[in-house]
Amino acid sequence: MRIDRFLKLASLVKRRAMAQEMVEVGAVRLNGKTVKPSADVEAGDAIELAFPRRLIAVEVLTSDERALKRKTAAFRINADRRLGEDEKPW
């Protein structure tokens, strides 16, 4: 499944357009690398999301679209920390 679609279906972001934009500007990393919105996500992958004052690291538990639509647990949070005003996520 595409990373932008996964972020939306897993409820990590509210809109798919927002997920695409975050990926394009480099605010999302998949397994430590910046990727395109079309990058494939699979179970076991690590995703890092940088919000303006927050950094979240998750492990993907499932990338099955049907399971995500049934609200099955899609990810496990590995880290969730607030960033200082002058701190950059990476």
C-alpha cells in the first residue's frame, strides 16, 4: 500500500492530500529514508513523522487495506516526543 494512503487509513493524518504533502517536503521517513508518496509500506516497516512541534516514530503492524478500513490496529508507537521551539526533528 502507498505510504500516503497508509497514513490516512491508519489515522496518522486527517487527509490524504496532507499525507502526500508531508511526504513530498520530507517530513515523513520510511525505514530511515525520505521517500515519494507512492512508496510501498509493508508490515514491519518503520515510519517517522515530523509535525511542527512533535516527532512520532511507529512500526507498521499491517498494511492490509481491508483490515485498516475495519479499524484494526495498524501501527505501534515506538516514540512520541515534543520538540523544542528551536529544535529540528532530524
